[in-house]
Amino acid sequence: MRARNGILQSIFLAAVCALLLAGVLVPSVPSAAGGTSGDTAAPGRGSAAAAAGGINVRVMTFNIRHGTDEDDDLDLESVADDIETAEAQIVGLQEVDRHRSARSDFVDQAKWLAERLDMHYAFGLNRKTPPKEGRRKPGLHGLVVLSKFPIVSARNHMLTNLKYAHRPTKQRSMLEVVIDIKGTRISFYNTHLDNQRKEQRLSQLSEILAMARPSPRPSILVRDFNAQPHSRVMRTARTLFRDVMADLGQGDEETFPYEEPDRRIDYILTRGPVSARWAEVIDTGSSDHMPVLAGLTIAKAQDTGPARTEGGPGPAQPSEGPPRVSARTSVWF
């Protein structure tokens, strides 16, 4: 990962050191729940989580463009390195291949990343292609959630794909998982909205909000929305969720495209007793998008309802089989 403005960083670090020497600042100490015990919650909605002594967690969203870097070279290790260096504990990935084609070397990227990072994972299918010549497994493309904490349940919801005679849109979905963070369960949603038409994005978003609204748990929604902060799509999203970076006064930080970023289309949103301590856009050339990382505090609370593994409004993708569970990773189709 690289910093875009090394000079400003140097000035900032020098100022911090001076304040530490003067006794004005007290260094933070890593906490067992993740993050640092010296972090404070941002003011405003959701700050009750920190006041109640909540759980600190580092959350990331990252469109990895099937593991191709700024030079269009396949480099999945760089993606893993970005996640590892950021010390992200829960990650929503978009544009992930599994045995897809030569473009990703037929690698099961979901499994590879989970094993490389020693994380649990769930996969949500967007599209499926027949096996390539000489291959036995079909090509899959979709969403992944990686988690250092156990994934209790997962379900992939296929979103309605409006039909167009000209420039037809691609199938999209939302991956919904329930994660147990040291006894506190949260709902975590990962999605990637249409990149061609606002009408399609609004339709997809309305289904997502309908599915997320019934959850009694603290909720986090991450995604590539293909929509900018002042768009109708984002105004609609904010009727149920809070925009972490906007709440922190960082709503103008661009995330795409990497070479000359001119728009923010990648977001971390929260709902319920979840507060944002800090957030940053990570400057990396491992994709055409830059990942967003946030330090969140989630109020400690008992789960107020059973994990939703089926049902709920909107069309959902049937499972292709029972969950396959290993010692460290879990995956659902």
C-alpha cells in the first residue's frame, strides 16, 4: 500500500510526536477485540456503541477486479497483502472469480484468499459459465465475505435483473451473512450494483433495503454501488443506513479509478448501535478500485433473533448444496 501524499504524512507524524512528547496525546493500546482502546467514536448517531464499551473491529470493502492490478496483470498476492497490511478483520470483496477462466488462471480466488489470510469465508454467486475446454468445474463470479470471526450463516440473494434490448445488464446479487464477534452477532451485507443504469441500481437497492430492514442486529453494508454520494441511489440508501465516511466528514474522498480517482463509489454503511472511529481510502494499485477501511465500534449485545438462513423479501438464490465446512474456512454457494 502506498500513501498519496508522503509530505503531508511526514508533517502529521512530526506533529503527533511533538504532542506525545509534550504529554498532550496518550498513545492507544491494542485491545483484545481489535482496534485500539484509545480510539474514540465519531460524534452523532451510533456513538452510543463506544460509550457502552463496545467491540472494536476493522472492516474493509474492496472491488478486486478478479485479482488484476493497475497494469492488468494477475496479482492476487497483492490483494492479500493489502488486506493483511490493513489488519482488516471483516472484508467484503466484489468481482471475485472461482475457476472462472484464464483471466484469473482458473484459481478459486475465494478459497485461496481465505486460506492465505487464515479467515472464514462465504461466497455469493452472481454469474455462472460452463466449464472451459479441458476443465471440469464451471466458472463462477461473484461476492465474497472474509472474516476473522466465525460466520454463523450465509445466504446469497439474487437481485431482480431488469431486461433491456440494448446493452443488457449483468446479473447481480447481495450476500448476507451473520457473523459472531465474541458473542455479539451482526448482520453483514455485501453487494455490487449495476454499472449502466440508475433505474437498475434503484431497483436493486430497494430489494436490498427490504431484506436488511427486518434484521434486529447491528448491521454493516459494504459495496461497490456504482453511484456517487449525492446521487438518488445514495440518498435512498441513507434512509436506512449511515455513510461512515460522510459521518466522519470524509465524504469527498474518491475511490475510483485508481490512476486518477474522480469519484467515490465504494462505501461502508452501518445501521443500529455501530459507530465509526475513523476511516480511510487505501492507496494501492492492486485493482482499479481503492479499498475503503474503517474502524468501527459495535455495541455488545445478545443476539435478539435467530440467524436468518432462509426466507425474507426479494428473490433469493437456491443453495447448490449444503455448507462445506473445514477447520478454518466455511463456504456457501
